[in-house]
Amino acid sequence: MNVANVMAKADRGEMLTVDEIKIYQANVKPIHHVYGKYGTLAKQYLDDNGTLWTIQDIPAFLHGIDSAAERLYDVMYEKLSKTDRFKRTGSYLEDVRRIGEMQRLIDEEIRNELIYSL
């Protein structure tokens, strides 16, 4: 069996024998996609609910979740950092506490809006 013939047969969508599948798998390496925090959370959430298979282009969808989360984070950080509750005080420990609280609120909002609403 020729590798080129097996690859052409697979590209045409024809059925492959067991030996042809082994040749195909040896020559085609799977693409490993790396997602960000929220894309990974969305993948896990969809997988746990058994609905991951319903999405046609999973990598594009999960990268889109990451992009939307990044945009939402930036918008919310900008908005919240201007409120009195999260303004810098000059005290290092107090500023760290406020920033941590703001990041926790933003993370919770992103999870509710983009992940758990799927």
C-alpha cells in the first residue's frame, strides 16, 4: 500500500481498511490546540454536560470564548478601577486586597456570562 494512495483515499472520504488506517495515523499527526483559561473552562463545562460534540468547529469556538473573555476583562477592569471601591489608596496591602477583589468579581462575571450560559 502506497502512502499517497491511502492519503488520497482518506481525502476523498472513502472507507479505509485497518491497515490503511494505521498508515494514515502514522502519517497524519493530530493538531493539539492550546486554549486560554476560559476556553479550557468552557471545553470542560461542555464536555461535562455532554454537549461538546454539538459544536461544529470546536477550536474556533473555544478561541472565540478566550477572545471574548479578554475583551470583557479589559472593559470591566477599566470600568471598575474608576469606582471609589477599587481606587488605589497608597497602602500596598489595601491596594492588593482591592485588586484581588476586583479580579475575583471580573472572573465571576466572565464565568457567568461566557462559560455557564452555554
